[in-house]
Amino acid sequence: MATDAYVNNNFYTINKAVLDGINTSRDQISGVSLDEEAANMMTFQSSYNAAARLMTTLNNTLTPCIETSQDVFEGVPLSCNSAHFE
């Protein structure tokens, strides 16, 4: 019994080492580094969040300006025809 457990433990250790080596080789061949991909994802997420904050700020800034200009120019034709400026 003890010998079987020892042999099984050795097989497990050897098989795990072989599997780890195969996984490492596969990752090197595929050229995909999970750590690098995670770092890129965090960078892109941060950039996206910054762009979203910028758009929100622009929307909050420009909405009152647009509403004010609509009130000021209500009834004025929007074409830039020179006849409107004479």
C-alpha cells in the first residue's frame, strides 16, 4: 500500500512537470503572454474611461450653450444665404 502511494505520487509529480513544460512551450509558441495581455487590457480600459469622462464633460458643457443658442436664434433661418445678412 505504501509503495503504491509512493509510486503514484512520483507519477503525479513527473506528469505535472511534463504538463507544465508543455504548457510553457505552447505559450511561448503562441506568442501570447497572459500578463502582457492583462496589462494591455487595463491600459485600454483606463483610456476608455478617460474618453468617456471627456465626452460626459463635453456634453455637460455644450448642452447649456446649445440650448441658449436655440433660444437666441429661435425663428432665424439656419441657411447662410447672404440675403439674410443684408
